[in-house]
Amino acid sequence: MKIIVTKNYDEMSKEAGKIFIDRIKNNPEIILGLATGSTPIGMYKELIKAYENKEIDFSRVRSFNLDEYVGLDENDETSYRYFMNDNLFNHININRENINIPNGKAKDLNAFCKEYDEKLEKAGGIDIQLLGIGEDGHIAFNEPGDFLNVGTNITALTDSTIEVNSRFFNSIDEVPTTAITLGMGGILKSKEIVLLANGEKKAEVIKELLTQDKVTTSLPVSFLLVHPNVTIIVDEEAYSGIAKC
Ligand code: PGA
């Protein structure tokens, strides 16, 4: 596991941008695993800049997003599809047919999960997966618990996640309580993983991840410890728990 500590959010975003830009240049048909949340917004700006400067071309790039709220459609400003359009896809030349985001309005959600995994597998799996991290150690919406799912699945969000994510909604009551998420299998089969974390709020979970030598379902992100190609990029605040050790 490679760890890069940067001064601040902007530097973290630039470091992550450099990695993705390099991989896209080297493989124009790359399959990107993409994430939502506050963390990757700066890194998406780096990709947009590189596209505008004609450094990279998205015309043959394919993408799979990690998750989506159940019940929200793409016109809903709080849906993850809306987020992706707004923060990345509307600003680059990616072919809409090459974008995959779980459908929170699918009639048969379980059948949809199965199809999503099949499509990902057929595509050859994710070449490089971008991840944020929840304060409770979740990755995508794989929440701490007695077990973790391997495949794409419908999951109940924890109270902690609902509370943290309520900042994007008018009130906490509007936060969907279930989501579709790529399972641990889809994530861990990625050839390369880049996890980003910034801010003091992530210091405790980053400390937990980097100081305990164990894999546990109560800290889903700990499964990255056994993956052969993970880079963690944090800012000084997110790293501050370690710095104090
Ligand atoms: P954030 O979310 O980027 O908004 O902090 C990360 C996550 O919950 O995975």
C-alpha cells in the first residue's frame, strides 16, 4: 500500500488527478471505477482541465459508478447520476453509452444488481477504482456489519451515514435509507485502487486503517490492506491521527 500525504485538499486532488490522467493516456479504453461525495470533486476538476487542454480523451473510456440511492432518478439533484453529470460527465467527451451507474429506480432491484455485476465482468472488471471513505469505514455503501456482500447489492444505510449525507438534502428525513452498491468483490477485483481522504473528520478512520494490522467487516475499508495495488492519498488533516502516533 502506497501512502501519499499532501498539504491540503487541492494537492490531494492534483496527486489523484495525475494518476488518473496517466492511466487514461496509457489506455484510452480504460474502465474507470468512479465515486461520488465531496472528496472526489477536486480530482474531477483536474480531469476536466486535462480534457480541455487536450491531454486526455474520454471518447473510448468506460465507467462504472459505485453506488446510487434507491428511489432517486437522474433528474433528482441529490441522485448520484445527477452528481456525476454535474461534476464530470457534462464537461468531457465521454460517450453516454459507456457510462454505468446503478439505477435507483429499477423495477426489479435484485435483477438489476445481478445485471450490473454481469456487465462489469463482461467488460473485464475495473482498471482503476477511485474511492472515498466514510467516517465509519465504509467504502461505496458497504457498511460495517457482521458480513460484507461480494456482489452488487441493496443495502440499508447506517444511521451514521444517513446523518453525514443529510448535508446534501433539505432535511434528514429526505435521505433515502437504502442504496444499491457495488459489493466488496467488484471493488477488490479492481486492478488498481486509489483512495482519497481529506479533513479532520477522516483522521480517526485513517488512523484505524493504517495502524491496525487486521481485516474486519466492522471496518470495510480494511479489506484494502490485502489488495496488491492500492494508493491512499490523504491531506495533512486526515493524516493527523497517524502523525500523533
Ligand atoms: P465524502 O463521502 O467524500 O462526501 O466524505 C465519502 C464516502 O462516504 O464514501
